Amino acid sequence: MTSSSVNTLAQPLGEMPPDAIVFGRTDAMQAVRDRLTKLAGANVPVLIQGESGTGKDIIARMIHAASPWRTGPWVKVNCPAIPGTLLESELFGYEKGAFTGAYGMKPGRVEMAHRGTLFLDEISELDMSLQSKLLQLLQDGQFCRIGAQEDKKVEVRVVCATNRKLEQEIENGTFRSDLFYRINVVNLHLPPLRERATDIPELVAYFLEYHNRKYNCRARALSNELMSELRKYHWPGNIRELENLIKRYVILGNEEVISSDLTPRDSNFFNADLPVDGQISLKKLTRQAVRELERKVILKVLQNCHWNRKQAARALSISYRALLYKIRDAGLPSNRVVKRREEDAPKRDVAAD
Ligand SMILES: Nc1ncnc2c1ncn2[C@@H]1O[C@H](COP(=O)(O)OP(=O)(O)O)[C@@H](O)[C@H]1O
Ligand SMILES: [Mg+2]
């Protein structure tokens, strides 16, 4: 996706999953659907909050598609993708001669969204001065191109999204509370996928069918064991991660690619207590982290292959000899008799390795 984009009817909003898939069955998503239906017709700002990959983009596009200005422009601005100094001219435009290099007038994204939807993605990235300009836009529909003498008026539906807790940003003094109240007239909170585990089988079936069709493949439905593993997984990348896994499975055609891609919950090495005021050896830490990750991936694949080491080596795309070496090197048990002890063992502390 480009950092900012304008869609008109000539450029449709892209293929959307059916509503039943987007909203699934959980109460939290049903509440989102109810709110979306109620708010779509009214031109009020909407704030969509949720972790990365929970569907904020999709929901924003649905709001536009259901609004009275659905035939108007859909303008998306991905705030962090545009360097701070450029963001102001990108959003509000400039007059000829406003600054060195401004050889002609350029309208901003706000103007382009006239009688349509302006979607500001990752709104917490706006600096304080842009936050003030946005506040003015929301208060009286007016804004000023850089270098212009007069304000201009525009009619836009503003939809904002963030994966951050804006309340916390306000407390830190990096987000204006008055702007927060303006953009937060209606709030849609998208739950993380781990809180929507009941929806996982339908999502999997949908992505499987979709990518089989797209890549002209015939990958089969997942086994019950893998499906139950997916339902228990913590999904740090949410639906985007699930979709990517299924895409890889469709293209590569074996379930091992999925199991080995599930990152262990405690794989965040930055949680380890680093000696911040002492000496840190980046090389050493990185080596430890890589070894620990390798060890976990190998253990996982061995479990999935029912401890068949030849099959595990194939799934890992390494030679049988290399796998035997790595099993020994990582201190993993060499056969299934002792594997239970290993699986039940307490987690090792990476930094203390
Ligand atoms: N509710 C959903 N139903 C089906 N697919 C979804 C859903 N939410 C997200 N996706 C898929 O996951 C990916 C990420 O969604 P996106 O809307 O870009 O998330 P966000 O903007 O919150 O990071 C997209 O490719 C989309 O196809
Ligand atoms: Mg997004």
C-alpha cells in the first residue's frame, strides 16, 4: 500500500471479505458491527483502535462504503510513512512560492477528500502543530494551505486509526486531549485475534479458499490437530499473521510451514533484563537469541513430526546430519522417551544462558 492514496469510483476499494467473515461471532465484533451500521449515515468522526493486523483498514473502508459520500473520494494517509516535514504539505497542500521548491500550487489530501472520507492511519504519529491544524479542520471544516492567506472550507468525513493507547499519549503530553475528544466521537475497538479464537476456523476456511483460487492451488483443509493449535496460539500479528500463514501453506503445500512459523509467546528477547548501564555485547546477545529461537523451532517441528527426525529435517529444509548436530548442540532430547520432560521443563532465561 502506498503511503497515501486516493480512490474514486474509477478505482474501486478492492475486494472485501464477506461481512460474516469480517465480523465473525464474538460479542465484541457484533458490537462493532452494530455501531458501524448506526454511525455510517451520520457524518461524525470515528476512531478505530486495535492492535496491528486486527482489520482497522478494512473497517475504515467499510465505513466509507456505507456512508452517504460513498461515491466520493476515499483518501488514505499513512501518517508514519511520510516524514514529519512533508506530512503538513501532503495533508494541507501549499501555494506557489510557499517555500523553496514550491514552484506551483499543490492541493493536499484534505482537499482531495472533499465530500468523501479522509482516513488518517496511525494518527498518534502527527506532531503537535499538525494536531492543531487537524483540530481546526474538525471544529469548523476549515484549513489553510501552507503559504496561503486565507482559510479554505471543506466537507469531509474523518476516520482515524491507531494501534496505540491515545489516553496514554495524552498523559505523556504527546497527544492533544481536545483533539482526542474530537476524533473520538464514535470509538470502534477491534479485539485482538486471540480474543476471537472461535472465529479462527471460518477465517482459515475463507483464506484457504481465497488463496487457493488466487494462486490456482489445491491445498487441503488443515488437520484437526493444527486447527486446535491455531486456536490456542497468541497471534501477535493478528488476522494479518493468520492470512500470511495460510497463504504460505497454500503456496508451499505442507502444514509444517505453519507450525514452524508460530512464534513462541516468550520469544521477545527485549523483555530480558538487559544491563542498561553496564556493558552489552550485541554480538553475544544476538547469537544467544538466534540459538534460542532455533532451539524452539526445532523442538516445535519435532513435536509436529511425532519425533520423526528425517521428516523434521525435511520440514526444516536442512540435512538429517545437520538436524542431529543441532539437536545435540541445543541440548534437546534425542528421542521421544525423554521429550515430555523437555516440554514440561521451565523456560530458560536467555540472557543468563
Ligand atoms: N475481520 C477480518 N476478516 C477478514 N480478513 C481480515 C479481517 N481483518 C483483517 N483482515 C486481513 O488482515 C490483513 C490486515 O488487515 P488490516 O485491515 O490492514 O489491519 P490493520 O489496519 O489493523 O493493521 C488484511 O490483509 C485483511 O485482508
Ligand atoms: Mg492498517
